[in-house]
Amino acid sequence: MNALLTLLYLLLCVGIVIFVPPLVLPFAHDYGTFSNVDAAKAVLFCTGLAALFGIYAYRRETDGPLLLRLFVAALLARMIVAVAIFAFRGQDFFGGDAITYDYFGSFQLQGWFGDRYAQSVANQYVHSGEGSGWGMVYLVAAVYGLVGRNMLAVQLMNAVFGAATAVIIYLCSQQVFRNLRVARIAGIAVAFYPSLVLWSAQGLKDGPIVLLLAVAILCTLKLGEKLAAKYIVVLVFALLGLVALRFYVFYMICVAIAGAFVIGMQRVTATSFARQFAAVILLGLGLTYVGVTRSASVQFERYGNMQQLQTSRKDLARSESGFGRDVDVSSTSGALSTIPIGMLYLLFAPFPWQITSLRQSITLPEMIIWWASFPLLVLGLWFAIKYRLRMISPILIFTVMLTLAYSVFQGNVGTAYRQRAQLLVFYFIFVAVGWVIMKEKREEKKREELAMRQELALQQAATYKARPGGTSV
């Protein structure tokens, strides 16, 4: 299997270099003249980045070779989608933000090299109301600094991030439930679920955000077990990335982490209390030192009020796929009353009767899978709360908070579908638990039936031997 995956990866890379030659980036008529793309540079950049994550996956103590295969297979799926979107110029169809990041990222790079006009153009986005994800502009600029202006390289970078997320979710599942079946199913679901593949195969910030969230949860789980400097450092950098990409998610993950340490992910002892207290202090000091808390507080003051929430939601609801146009979330009562319908759309939309375009229709197959999986999610969540509440506390607090937040201010089916990816990677952990519970119940039932048949056979044999003239077999 390893040899086959390696061969497929090499063939795909050669195919990209041969059949995706240098071409003018799409939508040049909108944003001016673009540099030619060097497909070979994009492939080389992707390979180098993938090698780092591949080594990390392979060196895990549990299922290292399996994790490497999972990573490579997930990467191949995303690379194929990324190349198809790039070659057929589907950025505007699937995710127009990629064009925005390319445009301002190229100007940001020029600004770093001293071009004042280019820097002013980049600042227009970074410091505007739409620039809350300024970190993606910087990330794109950094990639362009390495390989030139190259949208394909950004897409392949995100493909690596998406594939790595499957590995991290596997490790999170294994850390909490100590069950290889649960970990494998959760990892496979994240690796190949269509929307997770799609959003991490484009030049969007969804791929880095989901990876950073998974890394933050894994580090939190590890710190709950043992205080280690490396997990503190990685967690600080993950949170730093989140505040640069989507600041309100930063607040929620911080609350989840703090809540998990307060509750305690292990049995409370003097040692565990000291470890958790030290972790919180070190984490707070680290975030303060790099200036994250100051930057986050500024963004919270700017965007964190009910009126701004209402404005954002109203803008989303005005589009063709908007819903709840008459909803007012500028008050606490209005926001609370919106949660039920908002949660319904967040978790289950688009519904079949809402499908009116090609873009919506291609979501139907995976939505059927998701709708069928929801009972498993409920079952797995019930089991986890009953038997693993302390361990799942960071995941549970974060997913509940983000689910409620999106239920309030999401007023657009398409946006809700896209941002659901931040939740799905954690939902799939509980889906995997539910699946394993059902499978084990079926296996237990089969064992009981087999034992009953064997007992019945023995009774029949004993009865036959007890008859006059009966013989033993």
C-alpha cells in the first residue's frame, strides 16, 4: 500500500507539471496582469511541506504507518480537487475569497520589499472591516515570497493542511477514547468527507483554521495528561494563528481550553491541579508576551457587540440563499430566539427543497451521508458525556460555543455550509464513537446468538445420547 500511494503521488506530481503548464492566473481582467504560474515550484513546495507532516505522522507510537497512509491518501484527494479547480478556473465558483487573498497577498509581499503604494493597498484590506482574517493575506504573501505569485502553491499548501488535520483528529480521538476503531473512523471521515476536502483544496483560510483548531485541542488534551514545554509553545502559536485568521474563534477556543483546565481532564489530585494551574499561567504569559491578548481585545471591542452582529447577519441574509431576513439579533432575547432555527440550518442545510443551482446540488450526496450520521453523533455524544466528560471537555465546550454562535449570526445557507467544516472535524469524533458502539452491540448480539446455538446443540446432543440406543458422536 505504501508503494502504491507513493507511485500515485509521483504520477500526480508529474501530471501536474506536464498538464498544468505556466498560465496566466484567472481573472486577470479584474485585477490586472498576473505573473505566470510555475507548476513545478508549486509541486516542490507541496512535497517539502508534506514531507514534514508525513514524518510527524509516521513517527507516532500508535499506528504510525497507518497514519502515514491516511495522510498521503487524504493529500492525494485534495491535490486532485485543487488542480481541477485551478485548471478550470473555478476559484470564483467555489470560493471567491481565494482571489481576494491572492490579490492583497501579492501587494503585501511588494510592501514588505519597500513598495509604499503596494503596502497601502494591502493595508486597505488588512485594516478594513473585511480584513479580520488578515493572517491569510500574510500567509499568502509568505508563500509568494518563496515560490512567486502562485495560487496553485497556496491551494496545495492548504491540501497538506487538510490532510494533516485528519491525522491530528485521529490523535485527538485516540487520546480521549483509547480506542483504535474510534480513532481510525474519525480520521478517515475527516480525510475524505467531500466538503472538508473541498474547503481545504482552495486558497481559503478554512484549511489553516481547522488545522489550528485541531492542533490546539490536541495540545490541550496532552497538557491535561502531562505538562510539557513543547505543547505550551505549539498551543501558543496555534492560538496566535487563530487570532490572525478568525479572531472570534480564538476567544471560543481560549474559553474551552481554560474551562477544560478548570474542570480538569483527569481525576483531581494535588499534582493534576498544580499541572493545570501551571499550564493556564504559562499559556496566559505566552499569549501576553506575543501581544495576542492586546490584538484580540482591540478586535473584540470593534466587532464584539450585538449591533455589529445584527449588521453582519443582515448582510448575509440579503443574498439569494439567505434565511431569517426579519430576525433581529441586536438584543439578547432576539439572539436567543434565533438559536433553534439557526441551529437547524447550521447543522442540516441545504435542504432538498432549497437546491436551486448546480453549486447547491453537488452538496446533496454528502448531505445525505451527514443526515444519516446524525443519530450516531447523538449516540456518541451521549456516551462521551456519560463516561468521558472530563476528557472531552475542551472539545465539548468549544463545539457547543461555536455551534451556538453560528446559529445566532449565520443568515446564509452557503456560509453556514462552509463554516460547518470547523465543527464537522470534531463532530466526526462522536460519530465514530456512535458507530463503534453500534458495531460492538451487533457483534455482542452475534456472539450471544452463537453461544445460544452452541448451547442448544450441546443440549440436543446430550438428549440424543440419553435415548435408548443412542451413541456418542
